[in-house]
Amino acid sequence: MNKCDYHHLNHVKEQHKSKKTLWFTLIITLFFTVMEIVGGLLSNSLALLSDSAHMISDVLALGMSMTAIYMATRNPNKKYTFGFLRFEIIASFINGLALAVIALGIFIEGIKRVMNPREVDLQLMLIIASIGLLVNIILTFVLSRSLKEEENLNIKSALWHFLGDLLSSVGIIISAILIYFTGLSILDPLISMIIGGIIFTGGAKIIHESYLILMESVPGKFDLDSVRHDIRTVEGVVDVHEMHLWAVTTDHYSLTAHVFIREDSQPLSTISTINRLLKDKYGLEHSTIQIEHPAINDHGLYGEGMLLKKQAYSS
């Protein structure tokens, strides 16, 4: 591997804040998951058990997110020339799917419990849910602060997990209070189904964001037409085509473009100006610009049209 292959942009992602945040979150989540499973079984509360199932997914999701962060620090090689940055997106996609599947499972079990209500231990249910609320408030706050400092789709997916958990805890507390005053045990599965809907919404959003990156769509923060227009304003540039802009992972973008230039232009100077424009205005540090001429490089009807425009301009 030629070390100069990567001198323009280091294809690794050091995320010290995200790493510390995930370790802290993983340890606290694992401890509370065990507590909630035991509490759910003893109290016979589906709302608690559904939330504990979600907490198990949190543990798995956090473990995968930790793996993604460590993978992102590995250097590129001959086979993986972009390094292992994309693993972060794969992990997020799987986490989103896990959220959606768990939500569907909660909903199905909720329907079963609505048809066959069971008695629940309200006191134990309320104690566990109150502890869960406190834990989830702390973890949601920690993850939110980390996300502000370092953009990371895995942190965002973890945040959705814990927002769902926080709302779950609130829902379980409300459920326990309502059951106490009304005696309607059916409220427990109904609350759990609402929790499932919230979890599914978060999972769907993470799946959507991950999907867009995996499909190498233009990131939402960029307007491709604006980028194309700005490149055309560079001295010597006649037209821009075959332009592609995509995200390798969150906050790591790449752009490629073919550019027609005037014959009297200096190619190296033109490329340098375009690269500087892309970096200064759009933050695009990894760009590949190919200089072409329609009389030399075959572009079919498009190239013929450019030559006709040139002839008309010259005459």
C-alpha cells in the first residue's frame, strides 16, 4: 500500500467523547436491564418486560456502536481504501432494524394481553419504573451532550433508544397510577403498545438515515445544483458533468466531477481553484476533479452540444 494514497484526507475517525459516552452508557444500561427483567417477571408487568426487551436491544446496540467506533479508527489498506468508516452506518442500520422488530414484538404481545389481562404488582412496577426514569433521564442528557460535540449516527441511534426508554418509564408510571385508581389491568398492555409505537418511529428514522448513506445519496446538507453552479463560476470552466456527492459516514463526504475547460486554461490551476472552493465554502476536503475536453473525450450528444456552443460563441 502506498502511504501517499491517503495524504489528502485521513480515512479514520477518532471519537474520544463518543467512546467515553458509550462505555458509560453501556455499563449503566446493562445494570438496569438486569434489574428491569427481574422486576418485570416478579410484578408480571408487560410494560416493564417490554421495556426490558428494549433495554436488551440497547445493550446490543451500544455494543455494536462501540465496535463501530473502534473499527473507524483502523487505517485504510489495499482492500478497504476508505478504511472502516462505513461500519458505523452498517451498525446504525442494524440497530434501527432491531428497534423496529422489538416494537412489533411488543405490539403483538400487547394484543395478546389485551385479550387476556393479567394482574400486576403495582408497587414493584412503580419502583422499577421510577428508577428507570431517573436512569434514562441521565443517559439521555449524557448522549445529547456527546452528540452536540461529535456528530455520530450511532450516538444518534443510541439517543433514540433512550428517548424511547425515557418515554417508556413515564408511560409505565402513568399506567401503574391509572391501574391503582381504576383497577383496569388492561391499561398495562395498552401503554406497552404505545411505547412500541414510539420505539418503532425512532427505529424507522435511523433506518432511513442509514439507508440514504448506504445508497450514497446526496447528503441533505448539500444542494448539488448550487455546488455545480459554483464550480461553473471558476475561471476557465465551461461545464460540469458526471458529478457525484456522497457520505462515506457521518461528517465524511466525498465528491467527484468531470469538468470541461477552455483550451487556453491551465488545468492544474483550475483544479486547485475548484478544490479550494469546495473546501472553503462546503467543507469538502475529499474531492476528485477530472479535466476533459469534448473534442478529445467522447460524450455523445452532450459533447457535440458543447462543441456547437463553443463554435457559436467563437463566431
